Amino acid sequence: MDFVYLLGASIFPEYVYRWLRPVLMVLMLLIGIATIVVIMMQKPQNDNIGVIGGQEMDSYSRQNKARSKESILKKLTITGAVLMAVLAIFFFITFLQA
């Protein structure tokens, strides 16, 4: 049973459903590919492993951590994953038929 029918009314007019489904599918595909690429660009995380061997993190990298490439990639990964999840939930609530 369609979620829209449970509400008793259609959320969108019929002509919107014809183009909304393919647009959402392509958008999810592009966001998924972009998220995979961003994840592959990241360096492996081995936080403070060098401290065990006696190496210290320099203070410059700690001060500019918010503007580093790694933090930007991390934020892009989280944004892509959240966007993908929201689009998938919206897609399946709107178009899933049991």
C-alpha cells in the first residue's frame, strides 16, 4: 500500500511523479558516486600512532586542522552521506508500493 494513499491525498500532482522519480534516481546516483570519490581521496586515519614511537604532532597542524584538506573531505563525506540518506527516505516514502 502506498504511503500517499494512507494519507488519503496525493502529495504531488500526477505530472510531477512522472519526472520526479527519474530525477531523484539520477541525483542519488550522482551523490553516491561523488561520496565514493571523496572517500577514496581521504588518507587512512591513524590518529596519534606516531606518539607511541616518540614522535610528536607539530603544533601547526593542530592549529589549522579545521582548514586542512582532510577536514574538508571529512565534511564532504558526512554531507554526501546525509544527503543520500534523506533522498533515499524521501524516494521510498513517495514511490514505494507494497
